[in-house]
Amino acid sequence: MNSAPADIDAVSAPPAHDSVTPSVLRGVMSRFATGVTVITVGGEHLHAMTANAFSSVSLDPPSVLCSVGHGAVMHKALTSAGRFAVNILGAEQEPLARHFADNKRTLGAAQFDDVAWAPGERTGAPLLGGSLAWLECELTAAHSFGDHTIFIGTVLAAGQTGDGQGLLFVDGRFGKPELSGR
Ligand SMILES: Cc1cc2nc3c(=O)[nH]c(=O)nc-3n(C[C@H](O)[C@H](O)[C@H](O)COP(=O)(O)OP(=O)(O)OC[C@H]3O[C@@H](n4cnc5c(N)ncnc54)[C@H](O)[C@@H]3O)c2cc1C
């Protein structure tokens, strides 16, 4: 077994696993500012869900990941459909983010009432009007760990539709970026 460098050994030991309760981890991760996406699935599994556990994975092949809770309706929809889209929300789309994170919304096509969208050419998954950018993906791999599954999608098509600012999520709140010059 490789031994850790002496200076790392000197650092206090990490807390026991049991002390990292869900609320501790939620609190810590809430300090990590993210953008906000809405993941969508089309066709007979028509569904959408707000998600910020989203990241690029690889440029070649182009791929992204999202992490979805086992209990979410999206988990089954995504697994069944095998294709999905990711909509990157703009700063003005907080109501949309709240809507697709609301576990009291109706299922199926009704959740898209009052939402402008068009089916993506490659996946049929809803591309939401007003989003800053979108990706259409083919589900390539799924890794279940703990209470979530990491879904990796190969990007079939992607584009930017707006040049506005992105919607942020940090400290449990939505916000708009206040960036200094580029
Ligand atoms: C900023 C932000 C980021 C988030 N990021 C993530 C993320 O990265 N990953 C993640 O997993 N979650 C994330 N969430 C949480 C997620 O958006 C919500 O939990 C969302 O409601 C889950 O969507 P869902 O439709 O898949 O499941 P649900 O909300 O559980 O279900 C939707 C609707 O279907 C109903 N329903 C459920 N099961 C049945 C059934 N069998 N028959 C009939 N009706 C049923 C529910 O009552 C509800 O009305 C995030 C939330 C926010 C605010």
C-alpha cells in the first residue's frame, strides 16, 4: 500500500463517515455555486426536471453527465427513453427552474402548459424557449452510486440560443451573476 506523504499525515484526520449526514453534505455543497439546467425527455416519456448536478465529461467524444436521484420520475423516464436534452437556463428563467423542481406539478404533457418548447431534431426532447444553450444527448452509460445515478450522454447536437447571463444557484437560492469584465 502506498503511504501518504508526511505533511498530509499531519493534517487532522477526516471526520468519520457517519458524521457526514445528508444535511451536512447539503450545507457544504450549497456553498458551491452552479448554473441551473432543465433536463428533458421527449416522446412517450415526455418529462422535465430541474438539475444542477451537471457537468461536461469529455470533449472527444463530446459528452456530459447529470446525476439524478433514484426516486425521481426523471430517473425512469431517462432510462426508458435513452435520449435526453439539457437546457441551460438564463438569469430570467428562475420561474421555469422552480416549476420543474416542484414535486406538486402534474406529470406528462400538462407540465409543459404555459412553457414554450420545441422537440429537438435528434432526440425529440423538449428544447425550452429562452434558454441560453442546449445539448441533445444519447444515453451512453449509467453508474448507480448511493441514492443517485450518474447518467453520461454523448452529445449529438448542441447550440447557443441567447447571449444573456446564466441563472445561478448558490446557498440554496437562485441568483444572477454580477461579473466583472471579461
Ligand atoms: C436548483 C435545483 C437543482 C436540482 N438539481 C437536481 C439534480 O441535479 N438531480 C436531482 O435528482 N434532483 C435535483 N433537484 C431536485 C429536482 O428538481 C426535484 O426533486 C424534482 O421535482 C424531481 O423531478 P421528477 O419529476 O423527476 O420527480 P418528482 O418531483 O418526484 O415527481 C413529479 C411529479 O410526479 C408525481 N409522481 C411521482 N411518482 C408518481 C407515480 N408513480 N405516479 C403518479 N405520479 C407520480 C409526483 O407527485 C409529482 O407531482 C434540483 C432542484 C433544484 C431546485
